[in-house]
Amino acid sequence: MLLLFNISPGSIHAGGAATLQWRVINATSVFISPAIGPVPANGSIVVSPTTTTIYSLTATNGYGTRVYSVGIVVTP
């Protein structure tokens, strides 16, 4: 299902931003947490976490559910 799930850059200073990007095929629903929610199968979003964060993408289809994770380090 997953073709791409990454965050760039992988480390930022507090107050900075990074781009979370994903591409999923053959999924009936795609959800990213924390604090993002349902998303289309392909997309990107700019995030500004205040602490080191693990983002999880949950993709579901008729065969089951898969969860993928990426992390970003936030330094003071």
C-alpha cells in the first residue's frame, strides 16, 4: 500500500517547520496522527511540532490495516 512516507528535514529547531509527504495506493482510508487526521492517498503538509514527534500513517483497505511511522527531532 505505501509507496512513500517521509519528513524533511528530519530535525528542526523549535519554531521551525518540516514537510510531511506521503503516497499510498490501494487504500480505502488514510489517516495521519497526531493532530492531522484523515488525508487523501497522496499529499504533503507542513508541520511545526514543538517537541520530538513520531508521525504515524494508518492505511486501510479490504485486506487489513498497515501502520507506518516517521519521526522528527525538535531541538531547543
